[in-house]
Amino acid sequence: MALSTSNSVSTAQNFHHDLPSRASFIRKTTLSILKRRRRDGTQAHHLLVLVNPLYNSNPLTCRLPRSSFSPMQDTSSSSTYSPRGTVRSSLIEPDGGALVELVVPEAERAARRAEASRLPVVRIGPVDLEWVHVVADGWASPLRGFMREAEYLQSLHFRSLRLADGSVVNMSLPIVLAIGDEEKEAIGKAPDVALTSPGGDFVAILRRIEIYKHNKEERIARTWGTIAPGLPYVEEVITRAGNWLIGGDLEVLEPIKYNDGLDHYRLSPRELRKEFDKREADAVFAFQLRNPVHNGHALLMNDTRRHLLDMGYKNPILLLHPLGGFTKADDVPLSVRMEQHSKVLEDGVLDPKTTIVAIFPSPMHYAGPTEVQWHAKARINAGANFYIVGRDPAGMSHPTEKRDLYDPDHGKKVLSMAPGLEKLNILPFKVAAYDTVGKKMSFFDPSRAQDFLFISGTKMRTYARNGENPPEGFMCPGGWNVLVNYYQCLQNEERGKESVVVSLKS
């Protein structure tokens, strides 16, 4: 497997004594491909040099026979890595050089609460609270609050922010807070406002505010590429939102907690980095999902780790990072997914010693190639230097037509070119499907396409609702039982509601 990356160009100057002067640098990446022919005339090799330009760490080098690697095609079936030399890797630097952490120190919280009680108040919704959590923990570093207009326009039009030093960081989704006409009038010329939760508790102070127009149609069109009705995030958040956006710097009064039994999974970027250091990780590869883990996912994750080991990494760690914010109504709830993920580890499908399961608190937009940039950028801040991207990441079916809303291949292509993501190694993966001959999930082989069965999320949910078992080897038994139990409980609730309606009518 030749890992496609999107890292900055490396000149590999430290290796000029060992390499010829000619070098071919592909697609602005630190996966530098340098050709060398042996003096004895035997087969030429490519030398892969992976460099983290932020840390000046020693490059990781490994040889591949020329026949096994072509820089412009997928070679994930290759397993001919032969590591050589000393390997040292450092975790990736957060965007802007330092993690943003906006929770007020405990000793100062009483004073901040007293101040908040004297400020104009903006009550935020559940999804807004998730964004406060995201920004406060540093997932959006270097962003320090809800976007002011200049930041909003850069994000909306350029998918990035230019910092004071001239550097660019990716920021593909606007992180904004909407208010209505009455709230705007009540704020008046106040420089700061207090934010309260849906329950009325003080959450944060927003400093040095700026209020500007919320052009919903433009925001929707530029984020999703359509204004078709039925976009889940639009209907949940934007349509009902106010006509103004308020930006400013956040001071969060205490850590955001949901008290749902899952808060211990909500590790911040700093906490994740500490855990990676504790486990002595020399590579971290992140895998985001909003669905239950089946054996095809596991095949991909385990295969990725094997290839990283073949490349010379000694202890690559998997960050299994399910999205924990807003999702559409027919997605499996977070609590069920987390229980299912724990069964996957219990059943040994993934190795607990080399896997960290944590919740990514961001809401889901279903905005395809635009949103997948946000997902990748956030993992940079958590310390992941490899990001796995699959087919149609962050995508969905078109809300009014029978087709995908986005081209399934555009997500991985966009990640390889996105401004501000150059330092992150992007790992596109091959499609896995159920092999009816081998009776297991395998990478799809076009030469025997008739032997493969594609089990969609809809089909999987239908199996579970009907209490049927999927083909043997599709998912570990413990994980499957979690789904079956969930859908059975859901059906019992629906029957109960139907019985109540019938009784009321009679």
C-alpha cells in the first residue's frame, strides 16, 4: 500500500550525499519520491522520504521496487515495504502553533459568573452549545470564539483563515452564532454578552462582539452546494435561526458536560495528545465514523496499521473517533454506537492496546467535501498525523433526488489539495465489501465482482430491525446484538405509541 499524502514539499537536503541530485516531488507532499538506480544495474527503486517539516525530525525512509509504486495511481494492494535506517517521528503541531483552550481557570469562575449575570444575555440552542464545546477545547484552533465577519467571509469563500504571520489554516465550515432582531436590539452597543444554555445556565462570556447580517441562502449554497429542501443541519439549525450573526472571543465558564454517561469519552485535543505520549505513539491515524463499526471498517484500520509498521513506525496508534454532535434522525444514536464500539474491542476485532476510542463533539453538517476538510483539520489539532478518508465522506443522498448529493470520490481528492492541510498525511482507502466466497469482509476485487455483496447502511438497519442476522463475518456478534437490541426497543416504543393512538380514537 503506497500511502497517498498531502504534506508540504521536502527538499530532503540531509540526504543529498546519498541520493542523486534529481528529485521528483509529487503533488506538494512530504511523501517525496526520489529515484535511484543501483550501480550494479539491478532494478531501480523509489525512496520514500516522509518528513514532518514542523519538527525537523529524522525522515522515515523505506524502499519500494519500482514495479510496486506509481505516484499517480492507487497501489494499496502492495505489501513490499522494507524499512531501513533510524526512524523518529513527532506528533503534528496544532494549527497556529499552540492549542486554544478557552475554559476559565477554576479560581476565576465565580468572578466571571458574577460578571455574566450583569451582561445582556443570548440563550443558545443545543447545537450552539456543541460548537461552544468544540471551540473551547481547541478543535478549531486557532479560532478563539464564534467568527466575526472577516473570519466568516474567509471561511465561507476561501475555506481557510489567513493568520497574522501570513500563514493559512484550513477552516472549511463557518462556526457562527445566530441571533434574532429582539436579541440584537437588547444587546445594543454592549461590548460583551453572556451566553446561557437551553436550560438557562450561564455557559460563557462572548467578548468584543461584532454583529453582522446572516445571509442564510448564501451560507447554505456555499456550504452545501445546493439550497434544496431537506438538508438535515439546515432544517435543524439554520432555517429557524435569527437574521444576524454575533462573533467574538469566548470565555467558557466551566468544562462542557452532557451528563449522559459518555463524558469520559469526550477527550480534548490536549488530553488525546497526552494519551498518545503516554502510549509512546510515533504515528497516530484517525478514523472518523458516524455509523456502527463493521468488519470492513476493522479490515481497513488493521490494514492501515500493518502498513505503517511495514513503513518503519514502531507504535502506530488508532484514534477511533466517532462523531458525537448533532446527527440526522435516522442515524444510530451516539450511546448505541459507543456501546457497539466497545463490543468491537471486547471481541478482539480491534486491539485495545493500540486503539483509543474517543468522541469528537462536533455537529454533523453532511456537507461532503467541504465538511471532510473540517474533520481532518480538527484531528490535526488532536495530534493525528494520518487521516483515513473513504468513499463519500460526510456525504448523504440528495434530499429530493435519487442520487448521491456529492461525487463519492471528491472528498479524498479535495483533501489532497486543500489549503492548510498540507502537513497532514491523507490515507485514501479501498472499498471493502462482503466476500461471499471467503465469507468475510474483504477489499473489493473487480476481477471477481460477482463474488462481492455490498451491504449498505440501509440494508444493515433493515437486517437489525427485522431481527435477522447479516452474512457471517460482516460484524462481530457482540456488536451486532447491540444493534438488534436497539432496533427492537425502537420498534416496541413505536408499537406502544400506536396503541395509545388507537385507544384514544376508540
